[in-house]
Amino acid sequence: MIDERTARQSSEEQAVQLLREAFGAEKIDEVDAR
């Protein structure tokens, strides 16, 4: 059994990882640096 909060965090983390893999972690890091 998983809490909604836990499931939400895991789904968001997976989405972030997919974005980083798709665009490249370096580009995202540069955007965060701004």
C-alpha cells in the first residue's frame, strides 16, 4: 500500500529523471543555475 503523497513524489521524480535523460542533465543544471 502506497500513500498518495509517496506515489506523487515518486511519479514526479520519475518525470524529472525522464526529462533529464531526454534533454541532458547538463542543460537542466544550467537552467537551475539561472
